[in-house]
Amino acid sequence: MTIDLADSLNQPLSIGNRTIRTRLVLAPMSMLGHVAFRELLASFGGYGLLFTEMCSARRIPHENRHVSAYFNWRDEELSTLVCQIVGEDPAAMAAAARIIEDQGFFGVDINFGCSAASICGRNCGAALLKKPSRAAQIVAAVRKTVSIPLFVKFRTGWQNKPEPAVEQARRFADAGADALTFHPRVAPDRRTRPPRWDYIGLVKQAVKIPVFGNGDVFSREDCRTMLQTTGCDGVALGRIGIAKPWIFAAWTKGFKPGANIYLDTAINLTQLMSEHFDQKKALRRFKRFALYFCANFLFGHTLYTRIHNADSLELIQGILYDFFKAPPGLLSRPNMNLLR
């Protein structure tokens, strides 16, 4: 039996001591889930939760939200915002989580999924999946410190087999995690192979807490299939949520984008970038967004090259207006060479 996607996604879900109204969430992503993009996404709505980009736990006690590029937010988004932290020391992670709770965030998310060399080289992110007891100690330390919902995002591990991920999920749940976001790829795999959605089902069967599936959900049918075949409680959209920020509203509220949705969205983001960041930070973040945005188009490589070579947001705005003078060719699924 085929499920109704909107009905399934719009079922309330209890996470710890709180409840979300929609089971479609923005996955935690570094350099992408920043305050400007979240404000853009909020203009469409349709999501249950948003996650910040990755914040260093050791830096949070010294951060000023009004100047920090990472640990910043709009007060009006706190009721649906989870702060993502990364680190290797249980005490430092707990101290950061306490500040996050005091600031009024919906919850805190521990990153055991990032496989970038700069993160794993510091024994953080996915590197801690090689030390399952240490990872569980971090979760337990944070759990003892805060009462807000505690999320954990993690990958399969460093071997392409499900058993370590299933066991790690049990450890996280036993240590006090309220929900898991599971990306079923091995840590060294930078999306060169398809994610193993069947592993999501095994993780879900192993724990009683909510599990959000993550990985290669690009269409309504993908989302419906993940929910039906894995039994996961919700879906965390990553790359497609960046490429099409209105997709949450489309899948949960029936939002129908107009003819100018791509141009309007990109121009609006340039303006929000200018409001929240200085020129250098804004330019860097928009170019990161552009990789995903340009994957929508038949000649997206050409657009991305022009944006990448631009040295100001004003030039980028001109490039966008020029590109959209005529309706561009749209791809039925995004260009995976850009969605890296």
C-alpha cells in the first residue's frame, strides 16, 4: 500500500520532552545550514526542525552570537532550531550543551557524521565511531547536563556492514539520546556509492527512540520509499533541501512554486547573506550554496563557474539576472557532479 506522503510527514512526533509537528527536517550541514539560509527556508516553512551548521564545542563558551559566523541565530527561530556541536572531550561538549540550553534552543545535536579530514584529524566527528565507548561517554555527559532533546547524527562507521552501526545506535540510546539521524554510508565514502537504506531499517529496529533517515532523498518518491521500506520516523533532507529550499513546504503543505522561484530564491539569499555576514563570509557561503543550487539546471556548470569566479555579491546578482533572462532547462533529478 502506498502511503500519502504529506499525511505521513505531518504526523506529530515526540522527541524527548518536546514534540514536532512535521517529520521532515533539515539535516545538519556545515557551511550550509547558517542563519541566512535558515531565514530563507523559514520564509517557505513546511519543516519540523532546522539544524545549525557545525559549531566547535570548545569555542562556544567564548563565542559572541552577534559576530560569530557559526554560533548565531534569530530569536524567532529558536523554537524549531537544534544546535549542532562537534568535539572529542565529554566535559567540553557538556559545557557547550549547557550554554545551548540556556539560550533557548529546541535541542542539541552531536555530530558523529562528519568525515572531513580536518575534523577526523582532530578525533572528532566520524572519527569517534572508531571509539564507540568514547562516543557514548560524550552522549552521556551531555545527557546529564541538559534536559532539552538530544540528537545524534552518525554514519555507518568505517566498515561497510550494518552491525557496528546497529550496536552504536543502541549505545547512543542507552546513553540518553532522544533521537538519531542516521546516514547509511561508511565514513570514508564521500557519496561515491549509494547509501544503504536497508541499514536504516536495522537501526530503527534496534532502538525505541525516533530515527531520522538521511541520504539521497531527492524526490517525493524517494521520501515515500525511505519511510515505507525502513520504518524510520522521519526524514532529514540534506542536499536537495539546499538546492530547493521550498521543497519542505511543497511536500508537507502542497506549496506550488511559481515560474520565478529559482531566481527569486537566489536573489533573496544574496540579500540575507549581506544582512548576516560581512562580504568575505557572505561570498564564501553563497558560493557553497551555489554548488547545490546550480545542480538544478541543464547548464548548471556554466552558471556555477561564473558565480565561483565572481568577487562580490553584486556581481553574482548580475550573473543570476543574466542567466534567468530566458527560462533555463531544468533537470528532473539534480546533477550529481555538482551535488558533491
